[in-house]
Amino acid sequence: MHPAMTGALVGLGIGVVLFIFDYSVLRGRAAERAKKAHKSVVTFDQTDKLRISALLRFVIFLPPGFALLFWMLK
């Protein structure tokens, strides 16, 4: 397999795992805040939304970055 393809797949895998982990942590914190406020609906605040969007942008650029890195190293 071409090194760039390998790098892109590795970057995609790392990005997806990172996004799922961070989203679950943020969801848990939002659930704790909703429980403390005695609300039944869990919602993200503005800081959480900005963090998710920043992480999503990072995950989008991670596979091309890893592809370039793997291509340059081989």
C-alpha cells in the first residue's frame, strides 16, 4: 500500500478515536451540569460547542497531514 494512503488511514483512525473520546467526555460533563441544575434535557454550552467544532476541524486536517508525513518519511 502506498505510504500516503497508510498515513491517511492512520490519521483518520486517530482522528475518529480522538473525536469520539472527547465528545463522550463533553457529553458526560454536560449531563452532570444538567443533573445539578435539575434539568432533564442535556445541552452543550457555548464553550463545549466551540471545542467540538475546533476538534472537528482538526480531525478533518489530520488525515492529509499524516499522509504527507508518511509520504515524506518513506
